[in-house]
Amino acid sequence: MVTLTIDGKVVQAEEGTMLLDAATANGIHIPALCAHESISPYGACRLCMVEIKTSSGRERLVTSCLYPVEEGLEVKTNTERVLRNRRTIIDLLLARCPESPVIQEMARELGVEETSYPAEDHGNCILCALCVRACEEVVGVSAISLVNRGVEREMAMPFYDDTAACIGCGSCAYICPTEAIKMEDSGDTRTITMPNNVVEFKLAKCSVCGAYFAPEKQLEYIARKAGLEPGFFDRCMDCRD
Amino acid sequence: MSRLGSPQELEALRQSLVQSRDPNRRCVTICGGTGCVALLSGDVIGAFREEMKERGLDSEVDLRVTGCRGFCERGPHVVIHPEGILYQRVKQKDVPEIVSETIVDGKTIDRLLYVDPASRQKAVHESEVPFYSKQYRLVLDGNARISPDSLEDYLAVGGYAAMQKALTSMSPLEVLEEVKKSGLRGRGGGGFPAGRKWETTRNAEGEPKYIICNCDEGDPGAFMDRSLMEGNPHSILEGMIIGAYAIGAHEGFIYVRNEYPLAVLHAETAIRQAVERGLLGDDILGTGFSCHIRINRGGGAFVCGESTALMASLEGKVGEPRAKYVHTSERGLWEKPTNLNNVETWANVPLIINNGSDWYRGIGTEGSKGTKIFSLVGKVNNTGLVEVPMGMTLREIVMDIGGGVPKGKRLKAVQTGGPSGGCIPESLLDTPVDFDELDRVGSMMGSGGMIVMDETNCMVDIAKYFISFLEGESCGKCVPCREGLKRMREILADITEGRGQEGDIERLERLSETLLDCALCGLGNTAPNPVLTTIRYFRDEYEAHIRDRRCPAGVCKALITYSIAETCPGCGLCVKVCPQGAITLVEKKKPVVLDQSKCIKCGACYDVCRLDAVVVK
């Protein structure tokens, strides 16, 4: 175990734990948009920057989602310098996604009422890549990716239209922090609406209760991966023993 | 070609090469570097071959196509040995005369000699040209002496002697200590002590360990690494092999951008030759040490010069940086300890091993040892590659070696360190150039770009240029860099286009702070430098744009107007060049008339007028 202080509070964490996780586990809130407990850290949103002082006395700003705990580290999550930078970052995100309720709320919390820059309309996508990383790391299909570079960067399926790899599981919609990806089940169809793609999937029907419960393609994928018998998914989760 | 099975065999080969080469034999060296190739040195080379063959001289006179000699402004260069007569701006049609007059009759051709613009003195030899005489060419020395595709040439000037020394008479730790003691700092930009980086990699857990040569130089106007890789590839291989030996690595990569075709070709040739001769690969010179080096071509993304992005690209992934809280020397390429140095750093290594760290420490300043190569470009008379000891002042580099600013214009600033470096004003021209001093004035060494600007450069426009470049090269992964640079560029565009507002400077400073503090990688962290230094040293220019809607340098089109002075004699030159037909000749010997409604402010009239009768305000 490693002992460090965060905002004056002495905390312990296992070696290899990131500062953000150590803080969260101890009830200290650090704002972040691109971090998720199930996905490896990435460091894109830069909202979770904190000030640290190492045991050797070196002071600097680091990304708390990527910085591992160290013995004797002093962490300050709310210094004036940290807050000033967070405000600039949320200001930039608010200009990018002025209609996003999540961003609006976060901006308000940080004291930014309106953006200092000409507002643009990029939908609600902040390019945090959580969807892309979930699709690759958790689902394992890599159906979506970030394409282009720099200011042209966006989230899309290969060549903007190759939907073949997507199994319709909806993990991307679930994990998106700003609701830039929407998922809707209606009758026997699931529709996932992404910034550059709209994909539809036929839902499987439960042989017992008759409810539509999951995309057929997703069930096929799971059955194949897990080596399940054909017909394993003939009933929904509620109708299983 | 047979493999050299032992250090003795290498030494014997070197001796036989040296003895077979008569230093008094006539030899013509022609620059085949990219700059001179662009100035048609290929035609000059072809003409020499033909002319000498025709005159039956080809068996008596050697012809050597060398790498870049640095003085690109005056290329193509031809040097006639043994006298060392330097001819500059040589054209294909000059060749028969050079052969008959100089090679056969031993006479010098006046018209092809370099004339110093300041003293009007003619220089016969390279050593009399101020551009060369004030330099200290250690790393670049080989470029002028050898043909880059000849291993024999490299061996004849002492090549691979340092490697031989290291592998046969030094332990890896002794090599490491020597490099640490030398004080060599990384030439790629960061200036991190090379020996310490080697040591961390050596001591890091994990096998195999890798070494990488970063030849992804992408700064606008910079060509130091390119010229070294093109002109003396074996010296880089030799440095890498020595480094691999010290670190305990057996595999290395040269990451070179594909836009450098000649560098790729010469590196490939050098690797092939070294492997054939047993100087690279398994059991080098029979010492039991093995090292394999491969080339990886980069796609030309500026960000791939950043070490973690470069390694991602090398692994076949998208070239995006990652946080470096765990250093690449501990976990780099494929999660293994990896030592990355740039081309110039590796090329310094054989010099240190050959001459010793004490000798090396004798060159340079307290904190920066050795020499540094700069590409001196922009508004300077002698454009080219310059190698000087660390600590030479900017003034000496720009004025004495560079020959000052052309057309009698006033020097305004020097941008060092590439796009994310800073603009150093004329008043700080006596700053000694080393890693720490450049940092102190808000700029940086970077990899060695040096762009000279004169009074006709608008510093806000310059800042906009660099920020636009970086915006285009940002990978887009982190918010401050992707969104912040775009906003900075927009604000700068507003200022230069007459829409500047009070508070713009502060907005730029705020964004700069966040990039500096919060961007994910070095590209973003250093990106605000051009803005911050131009605000620091040229704030009045920003204010003139914002408050008075005026561009003092006369560059920003939205803020300037051209007019005709009373002194205009109506020569009509401007009338001819105006693409809009906006200027008319009214009467002989009377000023021409400029119709503002048609003027597109292209500046063609201003450029063509010899009497300063076109005024820009």
C-alpha cells in the first residue's frame, strides 16, 4: 500500500492505482469526462488535472487519471491554477457542444456561464473516445473509431459507412458521457444514432414472453464467442430460471 | 564483398584504403545534397563525367558526389582538390571551362568564386569564406569529405574506429560513463542528458531493449537531420551501434519520414553495406556483439517526432502520443525499455568515443557541451546549415556566419526551436545560444531551426502562421491542443484581419497557459511559445492591430493601404505588373494613379518599384 495526501486528507491506495481512482475511493471528487472504471485511462479531456508535490519536492500539474499513486505524494485537486485551467477547458468544450446538458451543467459547476468563443455545433460529441475504447476493449469488435486528425477528428464507422462489425450491443451509447450516441428500441428494431452513422438491428423475440430483448447479431456474437449451443438465446433474461 | 571477421581486419582494410588514396591526387567534389540537387547539381555532375571522359581524364581525376556542404544559398558547389578551390553557383555550362582551366591548367576561374558581400573580397578556398571560417564543423565535417553511398570513403576518414574502440577496448559501462561524462544532451529538442537516458534504459527491467533514431524532423525550414542522414549515414549507424552496446540492446530502428527519399535511400544503402562487411548484424567484427538496425518510414505527421507517438507509429498504430509518467526508457516500444535519440545526437557519439569526454567537454558552455547544427533560413543572406560551438551568440550566427539581413533591411527577430519555439527580438541578439539561455528568453533550442525575420515581417502574422501549422499538425487527442489551438488561430486571424478586440491578448494568454499546463504532449505544451514570445517582445504590434487597426510591418492586408508618393516619376513598371489594372499612367514624368477600389493589396507594385515610390501604410 502507498500512503499519500489528497487535499490534506491522508489516504492509502494500492500501488499502481491512479490518482483519480484513489481520490474517488476516498470521496474526493475530481471532474472528468473521458475516464471510466472499466476502460483503460486515456487522458484526453484534461479536466482531471491536479497539482502534485512529490516527496523530492518537485511541483507540477499532472493528469490524475494517468498518474499512479506515489509514497508521500501531496495532491491538491482544487488550487486556483487547477480551477483556472479547468474553466478554460470546459469553456472550450462548451463552445464545441453548446447544446449538451452535461457540458452546460459541468460548466456551471466550474463557474462558466457562457462560452468565451463563437459557439459551434458538433452535436454533443467531445471526442473522449470512451465509445471507441469500450467497443475495442470491452466488446472486442472495434466497429467504430476516431477518424481524421486534429480539428477534423470525429467518431465514425470505417469509411463512414461500413457497419459490418457492429453487433448493436449499445455499449457506445451506454458509456457516452455526453449522450452524443442515442439508442432506441421500437418494436422489433433497435436504432443506434451516432454522430456520423445510424444503424438498425433486428431484435430477437423471447419464445416465452414474446418480448423483443436483444439484437440477433449480438446474441450470435455472444454465442459464438462463448461456444454456446444454437437456441441458447431463445428466451429473454427474465424468462430464464 | 567479404565480411570483416575481426578488428584487425577492419584496421588492415582502413590502412590499405588510406594508403591507396593519394591526398595530392586531383579530385573534384560536387555537392549532391537535396538543396544542390534542387539547384540542378545533377546536371553538373553528369557534365563533369562526360567532359572528363571525353578528355580522357577519368582515370586521373576522381569525382566525388558528397552530401550537403551547408551553404545552400550558393549551391551547387564544386571543390577542386588538392588545392581546395571552391566554385559556387556552378551551372552545367561552366563545366567544360572548369575542366580545361582549373583541372588541366591549374588556373582559378574568378567568376565562379564566392564574393563576400560585405568586403567585396573574393574567396578562393572554403576557409576564406566567412560562412565557413566562423563555424566549427565536427558532426558535419564528413558531409563534405565523403560520398554518402561509399563505405570505403567513410572508413578512409576514420569511420567505425570509434565502434571498434568501444567494442574491443571498453566495457559497455565504460562507454556509458564516457557519454555521461561528455555532457552530451539530446539534440532533438528536449536537451535531456543522453548518457542518463541510456543509463535508465540499460537499468530498466525488461528484454529485449530497443534503440531508435528519430529522423522525423518536421519543422518548417529545418533540414539538419535530413542532411546528416543523407550525407553521412554511416556516422549515425556507428553512433547507434555504440549506444546499443552501452545499453545492452540488440535491435534498433531508424524512423525516417518518407518525404526524405534521399535520406531513406542512403540509410538503406549504409545498412546493407555495413551488414555485408560485418560491421552491423550478428557478431560484429567477431566480437560476439550483435546489433540489427531496420528502417521504418514515417507518413509525415509532425506529431510523430514526439517519442511516444513515434513509437505508436512504429508499432503500426495511429501516431498519437500518450502520457509519459512512465518514461519510454522504461516502457517504450512494445512496452519494452527503449532509448530514443535524434539523428544529430547519435552522430555525436563516435566523436566522443574517438576523442574522449574531456575533449568534448572543452567545447561549448557550462550546461551545453559540444556543437549544434542550425538551419539558418529566412531573411538572411547566407541560407544554409551552420554548425557552431554551443554558446556562440545569435548575433555571431546571424550576422557573421549568416551575413546579415538582405537588401539592407533591419533585423527584427530570430525564431529558434521550430514552430513551437519562440521569437527572440533584435535587442537580445547577444544571447549565447545554448539549451538554458534559449529557455531563459522564452524560446528553446528545439532541434535547431533558426528563422530570421526583418522589419517587413509582422509578428502577429508570424504567430498566426505557426499556430496554424501546429493546429494542422495537432493529433486532436486532447482538448487543450485540439480546441485551444483552433481558438488561438481564430483570435489571431481576427486581429490580423481587423476584427481584434480589447481582451484578445488576455484571451490568448489564458489559452496559452492551459496548453502549457494541460496539453497531453510536448507538441501542445510548447505550442503557445510563438504567441507568448511575440506578446512578450512585440506587444505594441498586437496593440497597433487591435486598437489602431494598423499593421506596422505592412503585412496584414485588411489593415494596410498602398499609395503612390509624390516622388513617383511615372516609369510605369508598377502599371505593367498590377494584375488588377488598378494603376494608370496619367502623364509622362508624373506620378501614376492607384485606384483603391480595384487594389487587392497583392504588393506586386511595392515589390517592383525601385524608387520606394509605392508606400504601404
